[in-house]
Amino acid sequence: MNLYTIDAGLFKLDGGAMFGVVPKSIWQRTNPSDENNLCTWAARLLLIETADRLILIDTGLGNKQDAKFFSHYQPHGCKIDDSLAKHGFQKSDITDVLLTHLHFDHVGGAIEKQGNELIPAFENAIYWTNQKHWEWAIHPNDRERASFLKENILPLQDAGKLQFIDENNGVYFIEAIQIRFVYGHTEAMMLPQINYKGRTILYMADLLPSVGHIPIPYVMSYDMFPLKTLQEKKAILEEALVNNYILFLEHDPLIECCTLKQTEKGIRLDRTFKLQDI
């Protein structure tokens, strides 16, 4: 099995929303903002190559929204096609797209616009979510509605490309990939846990957006159930510390992977490195 970091570019989100009750004087040390209080974030994806499958985790924002939409998020940087090509792949090679959840910055690139038609961007792939999260996304609550865009989601079902992962504790997608479910950020977000070269790599999605979020109370305002996030984050970071997991960071603008250490202030950042250095 081979793993590749796929760069789907950078975008901006409000720093206060990303750090919740944490004061700007603290969070700006790790994530400096611009004059509009916007911080830069990555759309960093993971590509998993096995003997017979090519599995992409998440898809970034995509490029089909209008200029008004993108003016709020200012996407820039690398395009997913270029990043795939750097590793010798193209979109048609992808066999599976594993969507951690269906917020627009994770699923936007799953669908592309051709003329007036919305079609799956990865034409030969099956797209994977789970039943509980799917129902949550297609019947969104008022607070989360702006994150679940129907044009990112429903065309997958219409094209017959959608399948659900059973929500069982310890479920395996394939032998080397275990799916863990968490419920604080949104209903039934999936965290792929990968056995690779004798190490455990945990794809953190929005449970841990960046190294700046490692302290347990640093929870996003975007989380639907912040107290649940606190519980899940504490348990998983403690597990990662004890077992020396490698955490793969989807949104940190600079750091791909990290490990953790125990300090007198609690769990903190230890080593940072690129996936290719494992």
C-alpha cells in the first residue's frame, strides 16, 4: 500500500469561528489572520493506493460555485488535478471516494459542472458516506444548512454512485482502513484510521483541524455539539498519545502530519513532518 498527500488548495475562514471561545490574542500565535480576521486553511486530502483500488479521502471545495460564493472563502493555490498528476494519477483512476462528511469544503470537489449538468468529478469511483450522516445532510438543521449544499450531494445519488458504510463500532472499509465515527462536529463524521508501515495514521478531518487546535478546549464554533467534541477529542488524543499515532491534518496550512507528547499543561504537539517522510 502507498499513501500520497493530495493538495486541493487553500481557502480562508474566520479565525474566531475556527477557535470558538479561545481569544484571538492566543489563537493568532499559531494561525495569524488577515485584516478581515480570516485565516488561511488547507484542503489536504489523502490518496491510498492498494493492489486493486485507489481511494481518495475527501475532495476539497471544488470549482463549480459562483464568484459570490468563492468571494467568502477565497480559494487559491494548487488544483487537485495537478496534485494527482504529480503522483502519476488522474481523476478517472480513482476507484473510491471516502467522504469524512458532507460539508462543502470536504465534498465540493466530488461534483463538477459540465454545461448545465452536475456530474461526479471522479467518473469511475464509488462515493462513500453513511446513512445517518446522509440523512442529516439532506435534511439539515438551520444552523448547518449553509454547509450542506444540495448540488454537492444529491447528484451522487442521482448518478447511482453513492454507497453507505455500516455504522458499526470498529468497522473496516478495507483490511488496512478502519472507520471511526464521531458526533460532535456533525452527525456521524468518519475518521479513517490506516495501518501503514507498522504505524497507525489517523485522518483527523474536522475533529482536529490544525496543530493550533490540539489543546482540548480549543473547539470550533462550527461544531454542532461542542461538549461532545470535547469528549471525543480528549479520548482520541489520549489514545493517540499512548499509542504514538500519526495524525494527518486536513486543514493545517503548513503541517501535514504530527505526533503528540504529554506536558505539564496537557497534551501538546511533539513532532511535525510530511507524509512522505514516514
